[in-house]
Amino acid sequence: MRGYSQIVIEANQAAETTLGVELGAICIKLKHPVQKVSESLNISRQTVYDWFSGKANPTRLKKDEVKQLIRELSKNIKV
């Protein structure tokens, strides 16, 4: 499994906080693959990268699914 590139990490850190950027920060921290996010939300990997960088935002139809995924992933973050 490949990790996140420095470009993706920096784009995520520089982006204004949105639901997609928040998901990106969690995925980067946990090294949770974009492919898994893409599959679980039934969207393209490019869309996931666009969310992570703040270039795009989840649609109204996807927001609840994204919030649920954030909740699930957040359980794995060690404080």
C-alpha cells in the first residue's frame, strides 16, 4: 500500500476546512487508502482527491455518508 504524497498532504493542510478536507485529514493521519474511501462512498478516486484538497465538496446526497465515514474512522485515532 502506498502512502499519501507530500503534494496531497500539503494541499489538504492548506485547504479551507470543509467536510471533504476533514475526511482527508483523518485519512492521511490513519493512512486510510483513497481506494477504500472511493469504494465505500461509490465515487471516483479523483473525486476523493478533489475533496481532500478542497477543490470540490461532497454533494448533499453524499454528506451523510461522509459524516458517517468520518465517525467510523475517528474511532481509530489514538489521542
